[in-house]
Amino acid sequence: MDERFGSIVKGMQEAYHKNMRVACLQLTNAIISTPDDLDFRIHLRNEFWRAGLVDIIEVGAYPTPTPYGISGRHTVMMMTYSNRH
């Protein structure tokens, strides 16, 4: 991945490091939602998509919610990303 955010997206693909996946998704949400300029936010979102984030979301790489545990955190982060972008 030679995209600017490729290493962050790659961190979201780590199946055995669930905390890293959550942290990478939180960082992604923070990076995309911080700028005030809408055009720049869209530009950043598109960079993440080109780096492979859209494939992770479409494939459903994140588990379904459970009453407790890490998969619930994934779901919250994915919902945050989807609602803001």
C-alpha cells in the first residue's frame, strides 16, 4: 500500500489484534471528522477508501455486536464512521 493512510487501513485488517483494529478505526474517524472544510473531509475520506477501507467495510470485516466485548466497540466505531461520512 503506497497510499498515505495505507498503514492505518492495514492495521484495521489485523485479525488477531482487535484493540489495534479499534484504535485504527478511531484514528480514522478522528482524522476525517476534524477538518471544518467539507471538501477536505471528503478528500480525506476518499484517500482512506483508495487505501482499502471501502473493501474492509463492504466485506464486513468487523464482527456483529455482542452484549459485552470488543466486537461491540467495532460496531460503534463503524456506525460512527458511516454516520459521519
